[in-house]
Amino acid sequence: MRILVVSDIHANWPALAAINEPHDVCLCLGDLVDYGPNPSRCVRWAMEHADHAIRGNHDHGVAQGIPVTGETGYRYLTKASRPYMWDALGQEERRYLLQLPLTRRVTLDGKRFLMVHATPRDPLDEYLMKDPQAWAKRVQSAEADIVCVGHSHMQFNLAADGVIVLNPGSVGQPRDGDPRAAYAVIEDNRIELKRVEYPIEETIADIEASSFPDRAKQLLCHSLRHGRLPEAAPALAAEDPA
Ligand SMILES: [Fe+2]
């Protein structure tokens, strides 16, 4: 069985469309929306193609109509892009986000998967990087062989307390300095972390044509081209990795 694992698509259709992997099952770990210019298309894709999907903090915020405050970093970009999401998404698409579960369990190829956007302790918001010791504490009662997570936009695969923790990285907004779309494929219980180039300038053209504020356009385009926010503004990169 070949399993495609995607996360943090963030309304970036050209990035998602570039993933051309034959697969039997698709797992989607949340954050379909915010930041990018194509929320409707990405949500529609998940409705049709994700066999198992869960809710990310951005799906939750958009579906629940939660306004965002913040003047710096990714929180500012969430605030700047969220009204566009509400305008762009149809009722059915918003309902889909609303009904996504916080966690999901599925058994594939004899392995027990737990899907959760952030961590089992805090499914929507806790931010944990590639830290086996910290993950060991989070997965000790997960009752799973593989815990699939997103949220940090960092691609990794580690063993913690006998459990595999897989973060496929972000399809639509990588933050590790590599602007290529990130995802993972699991085949015969072997995990492959993958990257694919995509036409970033197509996403950027849609951002430029959008109603996003100019400052947000500038930061988003830099983030897409470089896989991170500008180094000239370290506070932006460090603050609130929402
Ligand atoms: Fe995200």
C-alpha cells in the first residue's frame, strides 16, 4: 500500500497540484486555508481526494469565524489573509472545515495511525519541533505505531518511545529555507520525506492580484520564494508560528 501524507497546504493550489504521486490512500493533516490565495480550490481538493482528514488550527479559525489580532510574523499574515478566506469560501467548503475531526485513528497495512495537527496533548496549537525527547512524552499513551502531525511546517521523521512521529512538512508554506512543496509517502511501512518544485510565481501572481494588504503581499511572497520570512526581521520569523 502506498500512502500519501500531506499537511499545511494553506490555500496554495500550484504547490498542491505539483504533487504527482500515485497512491492508494491520502492522509491530510489540516491547515487547508489561510495565507494563500486559493482556499476554495484546496478545500475542494481535500473534499474529493483526502481519504482521512483532520482539522488544523487555521481550518478551525476560519470555519468558526474567529478574528485574529497581531501585527508581526505569521500571526499578522493570518490576520491579513483571513477576511479573504471568508469571502472566497462557499458554504459547503466552510461546512467541510467545520466538521473535520480534531484527531483520527486509522489502521493501514497493519499499522495503527494517529492523525493530529499539532500534538496529541493539544491537537490544534502546541508547537513541537524535531525533538525526540519532547515527542516521547506526548506519544507515550498514543496507542499508535505512527503519529502523523503537521503544524510546525518542518519536515521530519523520528522515533520516540517506540512510536514513529512523522511530520510531512508543509505543502504550501515551507518554513525551513527550502521553498519546494513538502510531503511524505509511506510504502510497505517505509517512510520517504519528499520535496517537489512548483510554479511559485503562479501563487505569487494570485497573491499580487488579491485584496491582501501590500505589507502582507510582500511578506508572503518572500516567504514563498525563500521558504522563510525575511532574515532582516528576525522577530517576525520567531514570533508565533501559527
Ligand atoms: Fe500551518
